[in-house]
Amino acid sequence: MTHRKLFTSSIAAVGIAIVAIGAKGQHDSAAVQYTDFGSTKTPAGPAFQAEVQPPSSARIKEFRIPITHETIEIADGVTYEGWTFGGTVPGPTIRVREGDLVRIKLVNESPMPHSIDFHSARIPWDVAYRSIVPGEELSFEFTAHDPGVYLVHCGTPPVTLHIMQGMYLAIIVDPKEGWGTDVDKEFVIVQSEFYAQPNDNGQSLQADFASAMDKRAKYVVFNGRAFQYKANPLQVDLGDRVRFFVVAAGPSFRSDFHIVGAIFDRVYPDGNPLNVLEGVQTYTVPTGGGAVFETVFEEGASGVGLYPFVTHVFADAEKGAVGLIQVRSPVLTASEDPANQ
Ligand SMILES: [Cu+2]
């Protein structure tokens, strides 16, 4: 699929508003893109939408991020009393370009104090990342100077609790000159873990802080739910170059990211293309870090078939951090054609 098709569908899908300012015909760089994550929730069923679209050309990007407390599904049929940015766990992926001005409006619609910490911003912690009380709003802005893929999380103490409750998301800052390759599909994978125990009414699970302090996770997940991409594989076509933006939200586990049956021809630690590794089997994304991974699925080299992606810390993969990529041929081969069965 081409970039252009992807971009067109993204505009329709997320319902963002691009508001031109200044004279008619002015270049896109004089536009403001406004996204309200209270009204554009990331689809979470049947699996959290992992595929992401390129950033718009607007040089100013504004995001309204509501904080809410929600009952979320963290494994098949297992619900959890979580805390969210934008109503989902993880929260919505934010995507901007290097040099963009990013304006954040955080709105606390929950019954307790929370905050937000952007690893992509160079900004005073005591001003931008302070906790806000129920009903309070906080606005700040930063210029996205540093390309990469970063963790965004709640930093209100105890931070372990606020992260394990689900308060994290990924922000992608695309390099000014692009990533250097043309990809056909891009996916965001946020790894995190849940520490859970039954709640008082026995309906849902709730936080188990003692387990969190012992690092005894109940589930380790990609994009908020155990095994969701095993049931609903990520779909790519034969011949596709695929880029993965991987973030390890923790609160305490890293991600040793690996695709069974594939090799990454490039990995950018922290997502900065100045850091480039070639020919990588497994790369560790540290807790609180991110990395960009690229591979090609082509005939004779990771061709048509199924490819598990895991954290190669297998005790964590057994708890849910495993998914599948399905590589399909746009044209059926003789053995796949039902007419030949
Ligand atoms: Cu919080």
C-alpha cells in the first residue's frame, strides 16, 4: 500500500481537524492540527489498533488529553479497574514531526490527582509535569527537537502505581528528513505489565501494589491486552517493508523485542536514525525507552506465513507478550488457491 493511500485513510479514520490559518493557499506549514482524544478514541476491539499513519504537515499540533478512570479488558474476558489517558490502555499514539510545536492540554476528568511526563520534551518537570487535581486543566507546549519514539506516562507518586494502572502512551517524532526508507506499514507496540488481584465485588481485577514491588506481574502485554494479536494477527502483504515503533512502558519490565523467522535490517535505538544498527535478531528496549525496528517480508526471506513477535524474556512472553504477524500474498499461490484443494 502506498503512503498516500495510508495518509488519506488516516484523515478519515481519526477525524482530526486541520484548521488553516492565514491567507488562502498558504502552505501547510501554517496550519494547526487539533486532536481531541476525548472524541477520537483509538479503536480497541477486536484488538487495539496498532497500525499508525504518517504525521500531517501541520507545524503546530494541539492535543487535548482527558484523564479518566475506566474498566478495561487486559486479557480475554478479564477486566481491570484502570486509569487512562484518552480512555484506552495504552493511550492514543501521538505523532508529530521534528521541529513541530506540540501543544498539550491535559484535563483531569478523574477523581484523583494525575500528571503527564513526555520523554520527548525538554521542559521543566515542576512546571509541565506537575500533578493536577480533579477538574483541573494544565496546558504546556514544547518543540519536538529530537526525532524518535518515546514513552509518555503519568508521573504522580507512586509512579509505579500510576503506570501499572495504564497511564502511558507512545509519541513518535518523525525525523525532518524522514526515516530513509519507504515502508508499506507501520505499527506501534507498547509493552507493559499488570499486577492484579480480585477487587471487592469479584467482578474485575484491581491493582496489587505488593506484587508490583516484587515485580511479580500477572500479565505482560502488547498494547494493553494479553495475547490480543495472537487472536488477531497484524496483517502485512508479501513484499512489504514494515516499521515497528516499540516502547517499553513498564512500570518495571524491559522488552527484548524479537520476531521469530525474521531479522531486522535496521534498528534505531531510541528511534533516532543517527543511531543505526544493522542485522539485528533481538534488541532490548529499556523500561522507559523506545526503539524503531524495520524488516522486510519478501519471497524467499520471511515470505508468506505467520511470524510471532515476542519479548524474548520468555517468562514475560508466557504471560501475554506474544503476538502474530500474518504475511499474505496479494496473489494466491497454487497451494493456497482453494480451487486446487
Ligand atoms: Cu496518574
